Amino acid sequence: MSEADETPRMEIVRGNPTEEELAALMAVVAEAYSHESAEAVAEVPRVSAWQLTRRGIRRPLRRDIPWGRYSG
């Protein structure tokens, strides 16, 4: 990934803001973005030995098939 791909991009789709308004908007958004990205920490899930060694849960029993394939 290049540096250009990581740079946030802002697009004004309506209105005619002044340079001061754009500068204020960019400052507020940049501060909010840096604050959120600094606090965004994903916890690494810890997997116990039990979870590693246990077998998968079996599928539920099919109630539509009679026992021993007997229908009578």
C-alpha cells in the first residue's frame, strides 16, 4: 500500500465554503480522526488449551429421519 492510499481524502459536494471554513473543518476532522485512531485498540482473543483441543460441536439430530430408517 502506498502512502497516497493511506492519506485521508475529503470531498465537498455541495455549497461554496471559504478557505477558513475548509481549514476549520479539516482541523476538526483531523483531530477527531487522530483521537479515535489512538484509542481504537482491538483486543487479541485469548484461546485456552481447552478451546484448542476440543472437537467441533456435532450437527443437530435430524428429526425427519426415523430411527433405523424404519417408517412403520
